[in-house]
Amino acid sequence: MIPAWISTAASVGMAVGPPLVYADQAYSIVRKEDSTGFSRDVCAILLLANITRCFFWLGNRFEFALLFQSLFMILAQLALLYICIRYRPRLSPENMGASSRPLSFWQWPTYTQHIEFLAGFILCQAILFLIFGRSDVFVNILGFVALGLESTLPIPQLISDPCMASGCQPWSDG
């Protein structure tokens, strides 16, 4: 039988560990005063996936530690997004007015615009949940969407990483 304190420590680690991974990234951006090399799309993916996971929890309860992990990840990504916008490069698409995305999606110039989008996203999910929340199919779709979104996490970094584009080897010594 596992002592209760070990189970509690594991739950705390499970809830706090993944969001803390991004603390080093935030520290690096603040120290350099430049967010070049980090794609804000990572924040978008994690925010949308974790918000959706919270709605999934309302329909299909899972472990509290994982719910808290999602809530902490939302807070961590909101902070990281703020830092990335504050220290964005001078030649970023929003500074140049040259976004190639429809409606300049997730390349808006202010943090407020990102928050407004997230508020609209939460409102839409809340309305859908109020209408369809008793349907197991809808709740399972929420879970599938949350996991599907999070599984795309490496894509923005692969696209924005200049080493990947030029074919260099980022981890070689010479």
C-alpha cells in the first residue's frame, strides 16, 4: 500500500510539473528581451487544448490533478503569451502589417486581442456545452479535440525553427 503523502506528492507533481517546463522559456525570453525562436502558436495550441479539456472534465470527470494541470497550464501560457508579445522581434508580422494568415489569426499586435479571442472561444464552448453537454458523443468529441489539438504541439516550432528550414544540425558541437 502506497502512503497517502506519496500519492499526494505525485498528484502535485503531475499538476505543477508540465506548466513549470515553460518557466525556463519565459525566463530566457525576459533575459534576452527577445522572443525570437519561440512560436506563440505553441501558446495558442496549449490554451485551446487545455480550455477544451476543462470543458471535457465537466462532462466526463477525470482525476483532479489533471484538471489542475490544465488550469495551471492555462495560467502559464497566458503569462508566456504576454511575455512573448512584450518582447516580440521588431520584424514580426504584426509590427510590419504583413501577416499571411486569415484575419491575422494569433498574430494580433496586442495581448488584449488574444484575451478577447479566448473569451469568445470560452463563451462558444460554454454555449455548446449547455446545449449538448448531456450527450456522451459531444463530450467524447471534446476529449478527442483536446487531445488532437495538443498532439499538434511540435508543428509550430518545427515550422519556425530556422535550423529545420536550413538543414543545420542544432545539437552538434561543431
